[in-house]
Amino acid sequence: MVFRLVAMGLAAVAAADNIFSVDVTLPVNTNAVHYESPACKVVLMENYVFGASYGKPYQGVFPIPACGSDVANSIVYLRFSASVPAGRQFDRIGAVWANGFELLRTTSQEPSRKTGATWEVLKDISHYKDVIAKGGNVVVALDNVIDATYTSSFTVTVTAEFYRPKEACGSDVRATPRRPDTVLSISNPSGPYGWFTVQPSSSGASGSLVTVPRNTEALFLELFTSHHGCDEFWYTNPTNEFLQPLQTNCGNGAFREFQVLVDGELVGAVWPFPLIYTGGISPYMWRPVVATGAFEAPTYLVDITPFLGKVLDGKPHSISFGVTYGLDYWPTTGNLLIYIDKEGNQTTAVVQSKTFPAPTTARVVSTAHGLDITLNTTAARRSEISTLITTSRGAKLYSVAQDFSFYNDQVYTNNASTQWFDQRTIVTTTTTITPVGGAPATQVLKENYPFSGNTTYVTYTSTEALPLRADDLAVRRDIRREAAEQDGYKLNTTVDHAFLKSIASSGDARHFPLGLSDFVVTIHQRADAYLDSLVGGTGFNTAILKAANATGCYSHDVAGSVVNGITKNIQGSLCP
């Protein structure tokens, strides 16, 4: 079936003092290929050590795959294998580019002073097969700092593996986009890093000029972005009026909208999944089971097809990015997936109707009684566009409607030492394609990100001369100022979040350019942690994935703790 998690092979070879870490995220289809022996494997980078690597990504070359004619019919997996020895280190952002195309956005596991960590990402990149098939240049970034405080380096191997599909599985069930006719990179040409640093002030300026073939009949952008710095915890950011009483520098509220623009016109909006990195909120929650997406950040497919009329003149056009309410920083790249009319020379696209609002403005209602503060943030968006697209095969009406809804509640109590938050992001995208004189086909994509949690922070004065222990894991959460006047602090945290996604289609599925099959994926995760800065900490995490498509159901139930490692790891066939 399409949803099948690869066996965690690195666990068997991890060093004795390393813990194997798991990201319970969207699995790949190892049952659909001859997984026991790849047709060929291309080494992009092998056993490279990221020590003092800040601003110094790996740059190298990789060969043309040696599997000859098998390349065209292969399924391609990108394997990112990493380890970090015992020590002290933050979670670090990473990325893999091949020939200027980003293939993976990731972050690293934090080690402790007693144990290191080993982990692996296996990602289906079959729609970028042509990028790998010609060989070329590779850049792998993992910005790391080595000094007297942060002592651990990361060792990473990256390979692209070509697998022969099993005939019995067929090719009609797809979890990734079908192979585009051509791809174009929207990335930063300045320096080795491919990403743009996107902020509100850079809206429309962070992007690339591209020339799209005049016979293009479908155009999508795969967006790679993640949130860092003052936006790492954007979902708990207060509005700016409360920055001083809450003793934080990170504001602009708890709503973010990411935008894609063509020649300065808004053509796509993304309300992002709230990522939690392995040091996020409390790192004791994320060993050895990390938060969903920490090792493989989700990407977003933005359908630009209804706006084809803007780019079919054979001239260069700007594709750029923006983020409403964003703070420093959102490293971002994109890959254009282009599907062409092979029998035609000129596609025409004429907008028939359009309701496409400007960037969304959030509504905030606040109450405050001293440091007892409540913030309620809501936002909504409805966009619709219908375009008549004519190719050599005739005309069709291509319509995309999107409904967005968002709320975020934050409650500060106990002199602001306790914070609760509850958030929900729901996006429904309905695509309807109606050939002139034919029957319509409809595909509905639903994305739902429930997210809640709480933190309680207490400072205290110790009567005992205890060594500082919380630095077993690097704690990056903002610590209130009064901690400097006390001997220690305690931090209790709980996070409950989910990643829910589905596609449901009706009519002739062959009309949809990406070829994605109907599916349902649910990932629910709960994590708890306790930290005492003078004693140490502990944490526990459970994650349950359930997925289904036309081939059946798959489930993965994982639990673990800082003390005991992986305590449950069950793969099964439970349906969502």
C-alpha cells in the first residue's frame, strides 16, 4: 500500500550510547517497490561532519545514476541519515538542494550529555527524478556552532535511491505528484544557500524571475518554508501591547499567513502547520519521539493554474513570497512543477470570475487584569477563481475555491507564570475541472491542524548547593527575568497536537494534473515534560498515525520517554 513506513534500520547500527529518534510523519510506499535492493543508489554526501558549520554548507557533486534505462520507471527515495554524539547542542535547521532544487527541509535532534542520537528520513522525491537523473551539484546545509558550551557535531549521509516498482501495485495510486514535464527553481541565487529570508518587509522582493513554456497547461509551486527566531513559537506570541508586561521580545500576535505572488499579485495563501523542533517548548518532550515534522517538515502545493494567463507570453515573470505578521525569520524556497500540452504550441487562459482577497487581517480581542491576560485571535478567508483554459485537446473550466478558518486562544494566569493556548487551523481546497461539453470532476483537499498546550513556570531559591543539571539538553525557551534573581526554576509543559489531511475525488480523476490519489492521514501526538533547572528533567511522548487509501489501511503507534527510550513501536493496519 502507499502508506507504509520503512523499517527503522539505523536502530540496529546505532552506537551503544545513542538513542534512535523517530518522527511519526507521512510514510513512504516501501511495499510498492523492490525495497530489498535498489536499482541504483547515488551518494549525494557521505559521512560529512557538520562541526563549526554556521554559514558553511557542504557543497559537492554527484554522478549520473548508474541504472541506465531503469531511471525512467523508477521510484526515487531520498535518504537522510544522521547522528550526533553525547554533548550539548541546539536543534539546527537543515536542507538538501540538488541542482538548485530543495528536496528536504529538516531540523536535527538535540543530544544530552549522556546520550547522543541517531535518526533517518526517507522521503519519496519521484517527482524530482529528472533533477537527480542528470547528476550535478549538491548543497547540504546544517548550520552548527561548536564552542565551549555547544560541543556536539552532526554526521550526515544523504543518498538518492532508485527502486523498481512492483508490477502488482500498478501506478494508479499516487502519494506524490506525478512527474512534471519540467521543473523550475524559485531560490536565492546569492551564495550557496537556496532560501530567501522572508519577512513582511520583504514581501514581493524575495523571489525569482522565471519563463514558463507557452504551452503550459498546469502550474504548481511546491513551497518549502519553516519558522525560526522570534517566530519559532509564533502560535504563542502575544500582540505587541503585551510585550513588556509579559517580558518577551517576540510579538505580532499568533496568526501567520504565508503568501505566493506572481508579478506582485497574490495568487496563493498558506496557513502553515505549527512545527515544533526538538528543542521546542521543552526538549524533554521530544526524546526519542520528536514532534511531527521535526525531521521532515511538510511542504505545501500551491495551485497557480488559474493564473496561467499571467505567464504564458514567453516573458520572464516574478514568483515571490511574503508572510503577514511574520518576524525574523522564514527561510523559503519553491519548486515550480510544470505540466505542458505536448501537442500544442500555445495555451490560452482567460479568467472568468475571481474573488481573491488581499492578505488576511486577524481579529484580536483581549482582556487584561494585571498579568491575568486573555487573547482571542480569529481569522477567515474565502477565495475563488475560475479560468477557461484552452489547449490542443479543447477547452475546460478550471476552478479553485478555498475556505480558511483560524482561531487561537491564549490565557496567562498566576502572574503570567502559567500560559495556556488552544489553536485550530482548517483549510479546505475544492478544485473542479469541467471540460466544455463534458462532466465535471471535483477534488477536495482538507487540512486540519488542532494544537493546544500549556506551560507553568516557577522560580525558587534553593537551600542546597546543587550543580546545574538542565543543560543536559539545550533549553532555548525564553526564561523570565526573575530567574536571574533566583537559584532555579521549574517548568511543566504539555502539548497536544494533530496533523489531519485528506483528499476525496469524484468524476474522472485523470483530469487532475498532479495525479494524487484519494487518502486520509491522521497523526495525533501528546507530550508532557517536567524540568527542574537544578535537578534535571524527564518527559513522555505518544504518537499515533493512521492512514488509508484505495489499497488499505496502515497505522503506526509509538511511545517513548527520556529515561526509557522507545517503549512502544507497533505497525499495523488500523484505519483512521
